[in-house]
Amino acid sequence: MDTLLIATFEILSFGAIVVLVVLGLGIIASMMGIFNFAQGEFVLLGAYVTYLVHSVGLPVPLGMLAAPVAVGTLGFVLEKLVVRRFYAAPIVAMLGTYALGLIIREAVRGLTGGLYLSVPEPISGSITIGNLHFATWRGVIVIITLLVMAASHALLAYTSFGLRVRASLENPQLARASGISTGLIYSITFAFGAALAGLAGALIVPVFSLFADLGIRFLIQGFVAVMVGGVGSFAGPVAGASVIGTFSAWLPWLMSPVIADVLVFVLAIIFIKLRPQGLVSGRGVNR
Amino acid sequence: MSSTGTGIRPPPQVIGAARSPVMASAFAARTKVLPILELALLIAASIAPLVLRDYITVYATRVLILCLFALSFDLVWGYAGILSLGQSLFFGMAGYAVALLSRDFGVGSIFAVLPAGSLIGFIAALLLAGFLLLGRHPSSVVFVSLGTMTGAYAADRLARGSHYLGGQNGIPSIPPMTIGSHEMSEGPGFYYLVLAILVLIYLLSRFLLRSQFGLALAGLRENEQRIAFFGYKVQHLKAIIFAISGAIAGTAGSLYAFHEGFVWTNMLGVVMSTQVVLYVLFGGSGTLIGAVIGTAIVEGLSFWLSDNYRDIWPIILGVLLLLVIMFRPLGLISLVLGERERVGHFGPGVKEKRNAAP
């Protein structure tokens, strides 16, 4: 019984991490129709900013606040300079953002000297319930993930900005004709997706420590999750991420981690093959 | 996936071809660049070992093998529009297979290991293509690239975890490849062997692409739906070219394994797959020579630069790649090669037939 509770908590917290990483990817893919291969590196960059703030002696939570702002700003600039050119050709966009990711990854590798750097948890210790111990920070990640998810959904579903984003997605010409600056909307959406990745990186760096290939670890996972969930809706990527996160955390309890890791992806690919539209089909935020 | 389900084209289609008769005749009148380029490179490659120092010849052999690998990616991406982000799966699988043949069964004869490597690449690619491409729902390009990438990642993970395959360290000190009783060691001999294989496969690919099959592929690349309406089984065509490219990648992988003398997990995984994408995009996809040039330039630059600028070289490479994708989507080859010649013509009879038609 105790192990079951511990396992559930582990699965929940890892699922939350995957959801957090995938959310930004899903929003960019769903709202803009391009797969951002640099998303993993935005996560890495968020982690690096947090480390940087920590290494100059400032408190870690400050770094975690700075990370989404810094990465979001970078995302905004990159969208203006580079990504903008690729909207007509989604495949070229994959390659272009891949090149961006390569640049960021190698830059961080150069800056960190290829080392594994650790950042302490801002809230350490564990919560004890009965004779069970839960790492507090992982609990905090779960709560923040839920808050971020709710806030993103509210932003897209209920605000006038969200309405503009959805309008630009649904019919760019008509949106432009109605006086919406679709270019600006795209920039902000991309920056928002990047900021979410930055936040994810900042929150997970105490758990995983910082290394240059941190992003790659999540990139394939993120893509598979978005495809499993279904592109085009808000709920799709979140659902996909929950499923992938749950399986990734649960299967290693049953078999060797290597087999489990591979099995998750193979099962996911087979699922996508049989149901290309994903778990949640259709467009829009509320569907 | 609605925005990417249909109408996805590889970069060659994005740029409108010069189709007006005036332009066409102007291009036809110009001297052909492609054969000159191919011949010049062949001559340069043949005399290279005579002027280069030995350790550079060894490096050049590796570059030639990678050219072969790049060719296999160019066939699927540049000609059939399949973005295979897991091309190294076939490369590495064949490499591991011949390494095991050599280690555990003592088979090192070139006449056994090269066909074995190609066959393994072919079968693996055919199976993967059968799963990813065929079926009731036509697959989107994103799905295929994700599927191939996952394949490479999975193989990498499994090889890392497998004790039999040497885990992280791979399989070291593979016995050399033999021709009869002669052992092939790195140096000019190996160089010319690889060059001969590369030229042979290059010519075969060239022949294939200029045949009826190549014509159908070109149509597929230009307008997939229209080719489907003509009654071609589009997904089957893609699967065939994918399997052929798998065989070429397998050949390259087995040569690589014997040339380096060891195989390790990077050969299977995402690192190598992305490397080959870099080569082909850089040189110019959609031309066979573009893949060769791209590989030679990227590897050549990294040879000279990585000594002095080891830390920033990968960053420079990324920036260069980004610039090429943004401003030269057809690669460096498009600096000297016109659109019409890149698309090419198909067989001597085509023109007469077209004129004869009412």
C-alpha cells in the first residue's frame, strides 16, 4: 500500500514535468501549425538561466522567475528574425528550428564546459504523511503545473487576446481583415510557448541537474506526446503528455528502464499510426 | 495535423521552377554544369591520395563513406520528400551487424559483409517503411519523420543497454575486412575501394532517377496528389525508394565499421541522423552531387576548424546551416546550378514523344 502511494506520487510528479514541457510545444504546434524543434533547447535555456542566477549568488526562485522572461524574450526575437519565414513550409520550419536548437545547445555546452551542474531545490526537504515521505519540490512542481495549465487555458479560452489567437489560427486572412495583427499575434504566441518551456526548464533543473543534452531528452518525448494527444486543440497535447508521462514513469516499475523507455515510444508510434488524429481530435480551445 | 496533412512539399517545390519556354531554351542552350561538376569532383577524388598525406587520406576515406551515407538520405528527402530523421538506424544497424559477423563468426570477406550490410539496411528500411508509410491512412510527413527519429532513438537506447552489443562502449577492435587473403587496412587502398563503390552506387542512383521510376518520383515530389490521381501507388513508390536508400545506408555503415575498426552507439542514434541531414541540406538536396559536395564541405571545414576552434565550431555549423536554410533552401549547389538542370530531363526519347503528341 505504501509503495503504491509512493509510486502514484512519482508517476504524478513525472507526468506533471512532461505536461509542463509539452504545453509550450503543444501551444506552438496547435496554434501555429509548426513543430518547434528548438523547444527542447528552450527548456535547456530556462535551466541555464536559473543556474546562472544561482551561480552569481542570487536566490534560486528569482532565477526561476527570470527564466521564462528571458526565454520568452528570446523566443519573441527569434520568431521575428527567423521562424517567421517558415510558416508557409512546415517541414522547412522543422529543419530551421532544428538549426536554432543546435546553436543554442552548443552555445550552452560551451558555456557550461560540458559538465553536469546542479542547482539546489528552493524548497528542500520532504513532507511526511504517516510514515511516507514525499519530496516537497516535486509536489510544488505538480501544483505549479496545474496552475500554469489552468492559466494558459483561461488565457486562450476566455480572454480577448485568446480570441485573437484563435481567430488568427482559424482563418488568418479574415483575422487580418478584421484588424487583428496576425504577425504580432504569432510572435506573442511563439514567445509564450518559449516562456513556458523556459519555466519548465527552470522548475526541473533541481531534479535533473543542468547538462547540454537536457533538451534532447524531452524533445522526442514532447513530440510523441503532442502527436498522441492530437494537434489543434488545447486539451490534446495535455492529454497526450499525461498519457506519455504516466507510462514513462509507470513502466520502469514493471521492467528494465531501457526496455520501458523504448516501449513507451513504440507503443505511442503504433497508436498514432492507428489513430492519426490523436486522442483529442478537432480544433479549438474548448473542444 | 490539418495544416500539414496534405500539400507538404520538400524545399524543391517551394521555389517555382522556370517553366516558360523562353527560359527553358535559354537554359538548354547553356552548357551543362552538372556533368562538368561531377567529372571535376571525380578527377579530384581520384588523384587526392597521391598528393595528400597519409593521415589526411584516412580522413578522406571516412568522408567518402559519409558521402555514400548522405546519398542515401538525399534519395529519400531530395527525391521522394520523406524526411527521414532516423537514417542512421540503417547505417548503424548494418555496422553493428557486420561487426558481430566479424567478431563472433570470423566472417570478414568483403564479398560477404558488404552484401550482408546492404541486405540488413534494405530489410530494416523496408519493414520500417511498410509500417510507417503503408496502411489505410496516408501518413503525414511529420509522422514519418517522427517515426524514423523514434526508430533511431530506440535502437540507440537498446544498444546502450545491451551487454552483448558492448553497451556504451560499442564493439571495439573489429578484425579488418579481407579481399581473398588480402587484409584491407586504412590507407590509399581502402580509399580507392570506397571511391569505386561510391562511384558505382552514384551511377546506379543516377540511372534509377533518370528512369521511368525516377520520372514517377519526380512527379511525386512536384505534386503528390496529381501522381496519385494518375493511378500511381504513391506510398508504394515511397516505400521502394526508402528501402533502396536503406540498402545504401547499410553499405555505408558496413564500410564505416571496418574503416574505423569499431562501432559505437552514436552510429545508430540521433547524432548521426542529424549529421546526415546537415550534409545534404548544406550541399543541396535533390541533386546527387549536392549531397557529396555538402558532406565534403562540412567534413572538410570541421577538419580544419575543429583543431583551432573546437568549442565554437558546432555553433558556427549551426549558424551556417540556419543561413543556408533561410537564404539558400536548395543548398550551396544552387549557386552554380540552374533550376532546370536540377530538375533534369528524363531519357532521350521524352522530348520527341512530347513533340509528336498533338
